[in-house]
Amino acid sequence: MTVLDRIIEPGRQLPESRRIFNNIDLKSMIVPLLIEQILQMVVGIADTLMVSYAGEATVSGVSLDTMIYTIFIYIFTAVSTGGAVVVSQYLGRGDRKNSDFAASQIFNIAVITSLVCLVVMLAAGNAVLAFLYPSVEPDVMEACRTYLWIVTLSFPANAVYNAGAAVYRSMGKTATTMKVSISMNILNVIGNAVGIFVLHAGAAGVAWPTTLSWYYAAIVMTALCFRRENEVSLRLPQVLRTDRVMSGRILGIAIPNGVESGIFQAVKVALGAMIATFGTSQIAANGIGQTIWSLGAVISMSMSPVFITVIGRCVGAGDHDAADYYLHKLTRLTMLMAFVWCTLIVAAMPVILPIYDISAETRRLVFIIVVIHNIFAVLAQPFSTLYAAGLRAAGDVRYTMYANIVCTILVRVLLSYLLGVVLGWGIIGITVAMVLEWSIKGIVMILRYRTGKWRHFHVI
């Protein structure tokens, strides 16, 4: 046993015969996901960097829009997460027929959901912006409007890509999703460079490459999911019709998760409206800081699909002790990786920040909020995010929904107002409120897990 194995191996042991995933299996899932997420974050930083050369008004407009756009990404991710749980449990049971059926229904639900969201935002997008950000400067609002309507067109592609990625991750084939993501991000970066530096198109120069790259990824993932040699594959007749029973199983996970994620992001949008009153410098610092600290959160983000696949397979096989074993092992591994990764990011900040074409005050604010974020990305985020993912994979979705909603509203919103506005800390206060929410939510998830109630839920 290596030193790493000793660190991440939980105290409670599991016989080798019951270990559904060995260390090589886990590595083959985790490494591609890490690479994929890191590249996405790097592309996000590159996007923000390039947009910064179009002016702080454009940076501000895109960052405010991103908080709205992310609400819909969370909705599409919730659908794919619900499907991933169901597919993983059927795979754990060894039921190929229902695995294929569940995968096909993920695509069906994803397309319907995304088209509804597309119509709503094309009709009401400008009104939403005017309501949320009534006091922003005119050039910032113009950037908001331009960016939002273009990326709204990407909704169907985003939803379909996430559906396909969920199917492949349920099979443990994360290397495939990594390759598709890499090619998509390369197209996005090239498009952004052309849009900003050649066409001088501002917010539109970033929005169109994003939209087109999502369509490329959606087409590729859909074609891959139809391969019959896969452990799970799509069936066109099942994709084209909605089955109430199977859709109900998926939505039983997806709806609570989507409500939770939607409210979480809606709160972020409300906080964005609060940040919009702090001035252009703080708005820009928030946009850049979120991009960089998303890079710090990449470990937990990468590990979430692993928790869903591993815990879901164990629960589907009826082995809750194995699920317990892997949850503790994966949590230990996550914290170790997060510590190393977040330390490296903070150490690199003096090199990263001068690259941005922003004021000295904006750079100072970015540095402070990134340091605060990264400390708690190690200490609290693995419990608040990944314990919740483990509970969802077992079917305990309503508790995680209610707990997350209560923590988000009572802790993040109230503390953000108190620290950011009343005490005048600005975005630093809002960042502190965020990490305190993580901490409380992590404690709540640990306490729920220790009750053992998650062992008695049934998804399939």
C-alpha cells in the first residue's frame, strides 16, 4: 500500500470481493474529469481575459449575464444528474434493457426542457435584465442584452450535450467526454480570439463561439451515445417518446435537484443585482474572481460525477456498505487534491493578475476573494457539495433540496446583505457569506449521512 493509499483509505474496511471499483478504475474516471474541468476553467479565464480587452463595461455585462445563464445550465445539469443516478443504479443491478431506456429518456426530457427555456428567455430576456439590473450603466446593459440573447440559442445544445455526457459518465467512460470537451473548448477559444481581436465584436464576439461550440459538442455526444457496442446506448424510438414511468424516475431525482440548483443560482443573480450597485470596479472584480475561483473549485466539481456513478452503482447492486466505504474514501481523496490544487492557484496569483487589463483596485479585490474561496474549497466544499451528491445518488434528494434551499436563503442572502451592504465590505463580504454557507451546509449533510436514512431510499 502506497503513502497515498494510506491517506485516503477510510478506517472502515471493505473486503476486496465487494469493491466494485479498484484504484485503477477510480483513476480512469477521475483523471479525465479533472483534465476536462481544468480545461473548461482555463477557457473561462481566457474568455474573461480576452473580454477584458474590450473594456470593463463588457466584462461587467458578460459577468452579470453569466449568473442568469447559469440558472439554465443548472436546470439542464439537474436533468442529466437525475438520469445519471437512474442509469448508474440500473448498471449496478446489471439491467441493460432499462439502462438503455433510461438513457434514451434523458435525451427526451433534455430536449423538451431546453426548448421551453429557450422560448421563455427569447421572449422575456430583456425584461429580466431590466428588472434585475435597473441601475447599471448603459454600456454595461447593452453588453448584457447582446450576450444573453445569443447564448440563449445554445440551450438545446447545452442540454443534449449534458445528457450525453451523463450517459458516458455513468459507464465510467470519462475519457470520451474529456476528448469531446477539449475539442469543443479549442473551437471556443479560437472563436473568441477571432471575435474579440479580429472582428472587435465585444460581447457578441464571445457569445457566438460559445453557442456554436455547444452545438458541435451536442452533435458529437449524441452520435457516440447511439453506439450499440457501448454498455449503454440510445434507442431512437425511446428517445422520441416520453414514458411516464421512466421519466418519473429520472425527474424524481432531477426536479428536486433542479429546484435546489435553480434557487441557488437565482440567489446568485439577486446577489449580482446587489453587486451591481457597488460600482464597475467591484462588478469586474467579481466576474474575474468567480472565473479564477471556479478554477479553485475544479476538484469538487470533477469529483461530483464520480460520487454519483460510484455510489449509484453500489446502491443499485444493493451494497450500502460499499457505498459508505467509497463515500469516505472519495471524500478523503478530494480534500487532499483540493489542498494541493488550491495552494498552487494562490501561489500563482501574482503571475495571473497582471495579465488582466484592469485597475489596481480591481486586482486587489480579486486576490482577496480568491484566497478566501480557496481556503474553504479545501475545508468545507467537499462536504457541502460531495456529501450531497452521495445522498442524491442513493435517492435521498428531498432532504438535500430542502437543506440547500434553507442554507442558501437564510445564510448566504442574509449574511451577504449584512456583510456586503450594511457593513460595507462589498464583494469581500459576499464572498465571506458564501464560504460560511458552505460550512454550515457541510455540517448539515454530514449529520444527515450519519443517520443512515439514505440506506432506505429506492430509485429503481
